[in-house]
Amino acid sequence: MRQPSLTARRVAAASVGLVLAAGAVACGPEDNDAKGSSGDSTPHNGGTLTVLNSDPQQDFDPARLYTSGGGNVPSLVFRTLTTRNREDGAAGAEVVPDLATDTGRPNKDATVWTYTLKTGLKYEDGTPITSADIKYGIERSFAPELSGGAPYLRDWLVGAAEYQGPYKDKKGLSAIETPDERTIVFHLNKPEGEFPYLATQTQFTPVPKRKDTGTKYEEHPVSSGPYKVVTNENDGEHLVLARNTYWSASTDAERKAYPDRIDVRSGLDSSVINQRLSASQSADAAAVTTDTNLGPAELARVTGDKELAARVGTGHFGYTNYLAFNPNVKPFDNVKVRQAISYAIDRSSVINAAGGSALAEPATTFLPDQKSFGYTPYDLFPAGTTGNAAKAKELLKEAGYANGLTVTLTHSNSKDFETSPEIATAIQDALKKAGITVKLQGLEDNDYSDKIHNVKSEPGFFLAHWGADWPSGGPFLAPIFDGRQIVKDGANFNTGFLNDKSVNAEIDAINKLTDLDAAAERWGALDKKIGQQALTVPLFHPVYKRLYGKNVKNIVISDWTGVLDISQVAVK
């Protein structure tokens, strides 16, 4: 995923990763049991699920969506070659087959990946889904007018860098072969052992060429999933999904698709969403949200109410909030200054500023603390819970700043509890104890994003965060620390301008591995190696707390998304 300030709102796993749905209204079913709350009764088909969200489900075209694991609402309509495992916790971080019979068959060096489609796959009109439809769906995602999806295919596929999509180039991509209606083969520029993860992105959704209406396709995309689009109003502000009668559970082990209808409405204030879910009246009794967390004050009220507390879903997503240094700006070119700040950080005060320990967990590693990422515990600059000012002063003296120094910390003015003034002030207070005077530079969100992602304007010291496109160390470490990904004329995310040949070589070596457990172990070791250069100060990993209606049951929250999976929810 990109820096969450740019795209995590679209992949709301973070706020994620995933392209999540907008809010909604629905019929309230009668059964109010929920897994993990008042009971765990058998879920049943029927009823209408309400989704109440802040952000609209814009660009409801599989080519334009930037999702993780196929998204939440999108994956009810769009099936892909692979998808995320729809299970609670760590098991949900696995990639599993979807339209394909397996997660892909690589050649010896993982530069060629072959997939076979399941039999009996059909669109909402009853016509069969073919490998040519998947190839076409990928090709149309290269059209400039349908941009917005994940960028990997342009980089990974042979000869795809300058491809402009099938509307301009009808020859298509030779890197994708379809020798028969059930087989599709991908030829890559370099080894990519994590190609099965990429195949969860909605660009791998089949699109029948005869039904493609270009930029208008999002108004009624042809469903390959359990639901089809009935209504799409105001650019995703109101979506209504109904059953796709040609979808067969026998070909889909992941989506339960219990409700008859999904009614998604958005543009709602977060406080209104939480009030409605809390009251759980009428249609809101069968409501969920896929993009609105409980804030600190709301969580305190909910925690004191047993009935409400039983209706809070807790999740973790691969996401790290951190301090970033630009080593091209003094005094951050001195590693001892960066180390001093690392020692001086008071993570307890930062976590309090982020909403408290229920909403944030301390981080001393850049990788999130989940097995799938290759998490390897380390704390290279032990600050304890409240900071080690004495050690920080010692390092500052060694760096030539015995009398302390003054620095500027850039942050966003958004009230996001991540890069916001509250976090910046907590850091300011902690560093003061070590003799470091911090001046705060607060910017409006767009100005902040533009400034920190431009190599010409990047400040020396700023708040940042990063979320994963899929649960692995690769898309977490490479964009931030691979020197070949430094972008001089565009959005740059390698904020420390690290271009270490040994780091780049290890990234390439790990990418060749198709044994994802072995790859994870090496991502963890690489994280520790990079951490020794003190180019970032990991601060905390967020925790997501979201209410759901009293008539909602079968709650599943995986470590892939960190949020309730509406493909599993039952309301009747």
C-alpha cells in the first residue's frame, strides 16, 4: 500500500489497506446473537445488511480500485484468482484460491506463474467466466482513464511498462497467455515469489469484453461474486447489492454471503455512525461499519457498558506509525543524533496521545508484530516505556551537541491520532527532557502529504506511517528502503533515501522465494539490519475497535484486514 495518508483511506484497513465500503441502511432482522458476544448460534441466510460509512465507495470498477485481498465490499461483487483466507486472526493472513484451483504454480525461478480456473464459474447473466476475461480485465486496468489500482503489474509483467490498455492497443499484453478457456499464464520481468498475494487485487477480476463500457462500467460492473450491483448513486455514495443467482457456493469456499441484500450508504459523520450503531434501532440493528473506528472518548463510554462492549470488534492490520528522518538535512545526517532521538522517545505518552493502550500498541520494529510479516522482536535503542533521556544526552554529546540542539518536527493538522498535533506534542515533550528543543510545523493534510513525499521538499524530521498491500514484509520494507524505488519526479516513499546494495540484493533474493514462511523469516532479519541505521523511529501499531449492530452475528476479523469481514456476516 502507499503511505496511508495517500491511499489508506481507500484501503481502509488502516483507517486500509482495503478499499472498503460506504455507509448504509437496512431492514433489521430479529436474531441478535453475535460471535463473541451474547452467543454463537448458527448463522442463517436472509435479511438486509446495513453498512454505515464515512467515505463513499468511489470508483467501483475493478481496474480502478486499490485493494488489499480484494477489498471488503468490492469482494462481494468481484472475485479474483486468489483471495484472503476469511478466518479470524493470524489464519486470515494467508492467501488462498478464489477463481483458481490453487494459489498458482511457478516455474523454477518464479518468473512464470500458471493458474487454472475452477469449473462452473459464471457471471451474473449466467455466461461462463474464462481466462480471456481475466486477461482482458487486467489489460483494461492499464488504460489511463481507468488508473488508480495497484501499480505492480506495470512493473512486474514483461513488456508492460508503456502499455496503454486495450482501448488504444488492441494487441494486448503478450506477457499474459491464455492457451485455453481455463488456463492463464503470467510472464514476469523478475522473480516474484509473492505473486499469489498480488493476484488478490481487483485488477485480476474477470471482465467480459462485450460488456465493457469503459469509464461507465463502474455503474454496473458484471458480477463474478455472490452479489450484483442494483444501485450505484452519487459515485458510490449509495450502493445496493442483491444476490447473484448464478454464483455457486460450491466454487467459493471463502464468501458465506448470508444476507439477501447489502445496502451501503456513506458520507456520514463518524460520530453519527457510532451513535447509530450504539443505539442499534430499527434497520441499524443489522448494521456494521467498515471504515469508522471508535475514538478514545467513545471507547471509554462503550467499555463501561457490558452490552455495547460485547458488540465491539477488535482487529490488527499490518501498519506502523513512525518518525522519519531525512539524512540529507542537518543534523539528521549524523547517525548519533538519530540514535539519540530513538532513545529519548516516550512511547507511553505517544500511545496516550494516540488514544490509549486500547487503540495503540508500542512498536520498536518497523515490521508489524505479526508472523506473516516475518516479525522478529528487537529493540536496538531501548527507551523503556518513558524514554531514556540520559542515554540520549550521552549520544548528543558524542555527536557534538553537548548543549543540546533545536529541530523542527513536521506533522499533519488532521485529527487522525497518527500524524496529528497530539502525537507531535508528545514527542516534543519527551525530547525536551533530553535537551532537544522541538519546534512544531503543522500542515494541512494535502500540504503535509505533498511536502513529505517530494524529494525536493522533504523535511528533516516528520511523522509518517505505512500500511501493507498484503501481509508480508516485501510490500512493507521495499517501498521504504529499496534504493531503486527512490522517486525523484513523483511521490517518493523511501524517506531515508537508503540505497544500500546489500539491502537491495537481499530484497531481490527474498523475492525469489516461493516458500512464504522462509521468506517471512528473512524479511524479519532484514528489518533488524535496516533498523541499525536509525532512519526511522517506530512508535506504535494501531488497534481497530469498531461497533456493530445488535442483530449482527458471525463476526470474523482477520490479520489481513484488521476489520470485520462483511462476506461472513449474518443478520437473520
